[in-house]
Amino acid sequence: MIPRLILTVLSAVVAQAQTPGFNQTVLPLLKNNCAACHNNRSNSGGLSIEDFYSEQSMVSNRDAWERILKRLRNGTMPPGKDKPAGIAEVISFVEGALETREKKPSGSR
């Protein structure tokens, strides 16, 4: 019984380690497809993506991430006919991350 439990736990750890995270999924899209226009200098659309280079930003900037997700889903961002590879994975990752993080009530810390 104990060896089976250990095997189950190890399998879960390995599966989690193999799941691409924020730095492998989202960050490359931000840096390669968003940062040229949405940076601290250009600030296109009133958005600097430089504030979103960490997974923690999904908590601290949740409302903005929801707007980003909306634009990714409807295809208005990134602009252009040819969308970058991996956009579906980015959408899926952001959706999952936002679902798992509870939105804090107004005024709480």
C-alpha cells in the first residue's frame, strides 16, 4: 500500500514539473509580441506589459489580465492576420490561472 502511495505522489510531482508554467507559456508571448508597443515608453492603449512579467501580476493586476484575455480570445491582440504559435496555450494558461485565484473583495489586503 505504501509503495503505491509513494508512486502516486511521485507521479503527481513529475506531472506538475512537466506542465509548462508562466515563464514558458505566457512570458515569451508578452516579450515577443506585446512589449514592442505596450511598454513603459510607448504605452499603447494605456497599457505597459512590463508590469505583467510575473505570474504574481495575475493577482495584483487581475482586472487588466481579464481585459488582456478578452483581447486574446477575440483575436484583436496581438494585431495582424497571422497569430503567433502557442496563443491557444497562453489563453488556456491565463484562464486556468485566473480561475484558481479568487478575486479579493474591494478594500481587502
